[in-house]
Amino acid sequence: MRLRICYVHIKKAFFIAVLFTVLIPLCAGEGSIKNREHFREELKQRTFNFFWEQMDEQTYQIPDRYPTKTFTSIAATGYGLTSYIVGIENGYISREEGSQRVLNTLRWLADSKQGPQKSGTTGYKGFYYHFLTYKNGKRFKDTELSTIDTGLLMAGILSCQSYFEGQSKVEREIRKLADFLYRRVQWDWAMNDEKWMSMGWRPERGFIKAQWKGYNEAMILIIMALGSPTHPIYKKAWDAWCESYQWDTFYSFPHINFSPLFGHQYSHMYIDFRGIQDQFMKEKEIDYFENSKRATLSNRAYCIDNPKDFKGYGPHIWGLTACDGPSHKKYLYRGDTIQFFTYRARGASTRHIIDDGTIAPTAAGGSIPFAPDKCLNALYAMYKTYGDDLFNKYGFKDSFNPTYAKVAMNDQQVWINKDYLGIDQGPILIQLENYESGLIWNIMKKNAYIINGLKRAGFKGGWLNEINHEDK
């Protein structure tokens, strides 16, 4: 009798254990995130997992987007390389796993075919095409040889060069390949004998007419081009870069205006601009970090004011930057015709305002170091408001728009993008880590090429004065 009773209890306990095993993963979502601190931890690890799990296994490149799979992105690959460092330091992966992934990526980049042909290559003169095809990594359709996307790739490569300082065979090869890839880039060629660097080149018709003029995301590009020991651009290129700055006051915040927030974030992912100044910032008596803080707060202030009365905007949900959008159609909203967009650089400044009610989590996420409480509160509010529909396996989906849902989707609560975007995932992960530990900033302070570029641009003060690197 006792044996039968024990058997019944064992069966019951086994059933309960199995039930919990099944239910717990199903319930992992909003209910599993207990508080803001837990949310922050989940945000960092889930965002890291995007880069670790979604790499193209043949080329080691990072997708432009997921789950939609169209092509890989060299800028996202740069962010991926840096994300592996974050993963190692947080214990998500081992140093051996991370270093081998980095080495495989750099080997593929170094071995991939370069040349002036219209197809069948990955790049030319050390630059890479903006988008590459899955599996073989060749130029995607007629995409341009991109200077800024190559720059962001090289920033990720240099972060690995300075982080992997060990004497193992793998880490020595990482440093060697990183040096080769950076030194190979012909930054001076991309100037095209002009005052400003071209945004890109196509074999069919040569250089793109658009040029990199300040202020925008290309600050890191110009600094790396100045710091090159093999193909440097001329020293006064930084003065030319600063010529077109638009200093103005937007929502009570005086700063160099640039509408989408990504332009105030990308360079700061790799360079700690706190306390260092070029001549322009010296005259304004601030630094570029403070400038990005003001840009972030003015972007938030605009969203709180919400002049077009879009749904969902407020002190806790805000953020305009480049991102996906719901449609390229016009709809009537509160008596006005609103032009909605698909992918577009949304933003707000005295330069212009592009706003269709679409909020991107990366706008707040990439600005975490500049205004940590406001940015982290915004991300948490987005999660609490929209739950697992917005915050899922790899962190935040790229964007959402409650207004579009009202006017075009039978008054549903919100339109939420189905995709994660690599170039929008990177700023969230890297800037959260910089806020918490200064990890990537401190790594890049050891890189001679970055130091040389900053000094050639005329930066002085702060931590830069404590570093003695010879101008090569």
C-alpha cells in the first residue's frame, strides 16, 4: 500500500515538474522581468544575442535586419565585432569563443575579393560595399562603396585590435589583421581631390556627389582618416568639416544641430569626448559629449511638446532617429494630411523636422550615457506599455507607431515593426555598456590611430593630455 501511495506521489511530482518546465519558457516575457534593474540586464543580453546568433555563417557578417533577411551590413558587422567584447566582459561568451569569432570575421574580410569590377567583389581600395549578399558576401545589387559604413566597420575592427592584447596565436593574429585592414583603406582617395570626403563610390559612375560635411555621424570617419599612417587625409580637413556646423537653439538647448539622434551617437560609441575639445568646442566652452546631451534633451522636449499631437508621445516615450516606418502613404489625421514613411531619418532640430509619429527605441538607447535616467526610463516605459510585442527575443524591435495604427489599421493600439535592425541594435548595447563601465571608451583610449586622429584634428585637454602617442 505504501509503495502504491509513494508511486502516486512520485507521478504527481513528476507531472508538476514537467508542467513547470513547459510553462516557464512560455511565460518568459513581460511577467518574467521583475523590475528596472532586471529589465536593463535583459536588454543588454538580448541585444547582444542578436549579434551572436544571427551572424551569417559563411561570411561572418551581421544582418542588416532580422527576421527579414535581405543582405548583410558592414556597419552592423563593425558593431558586431564590438559586441563580442561586451559579451566577453559580461560573461555571455568566453574569451576563446569571442576571439575566435573575431578572428574568423577579420580573416574573411581580409581574404574577400576587392577590385573595380561592377560585381563579384566585396569592396575596393580598402573600402567595402554598404550591403553584401548572404553566403558569398559579394556586392548587393548596385549598392555604393560606402565611406561611413566602412568607417563604422573599421571602428569595430580597431576596438578589437586594442582589446585583444594577449599573446595567444589567435589574439596576435587579430591584431595583425586589424592593422592590415585599417592601413589598407585609402581614405585620401575618397577625398576625390575635394575639400570634403565623398559619401561613396560606384564602379558604374564614380564618386557620389554628396560629401561629408559636419555635423553628423561621420565624425568618427574623419578622425580615423586623419589618424591613418598610410593614407591620411590632409590636416585641415577637420577645419573644413567644422565649417558647416549649424549652432542654434532648439527647445531651449543651444547646440550644433542635426535632426536625427543617430548623428549625435555613433561617434560617441567609440570615442569618449568628455573633457576634450577641438577649437570649435573650446570657443563654445563645452565638449561634444555635452553637445549630444543637449541634442538628446531637445529631441525629448520636442516629443513632449508634440506639435502634431501624435499618439503615445510624452515625457517617458519619445525618440526620433533613422528607423523603419509603417508605410509610404498619406492619411488624414486631426484635420491634417500626414505623410508616413518606411525607412527614413526622422528627427527634429532647427535644420528641419521629419516626424510621422514613429518612435525608435534606439533613439533613447543610443543616448543612455548623455541622459541616463531619462533614456532608461523611456526604454522601460516602452517595454511596460507594449510588452513582448515590442521587446522580445533580441531586445527591442526597431520601431513603433501608435498614430498609424489609429488611422490605417482599424484603430489598433500600435503598429510595431516586425524587424530588428543591426545598426540600431548596436548603439543600444554599446552605449549601455559605456554608461555602466566605460568599456569601449577605455579600450579606444589605447588605440594609437584614434589618438593620432584626434590630435591631428586639434583636440586637446582631459584624458587626451595624459596619453603620449607620437603623431605618425
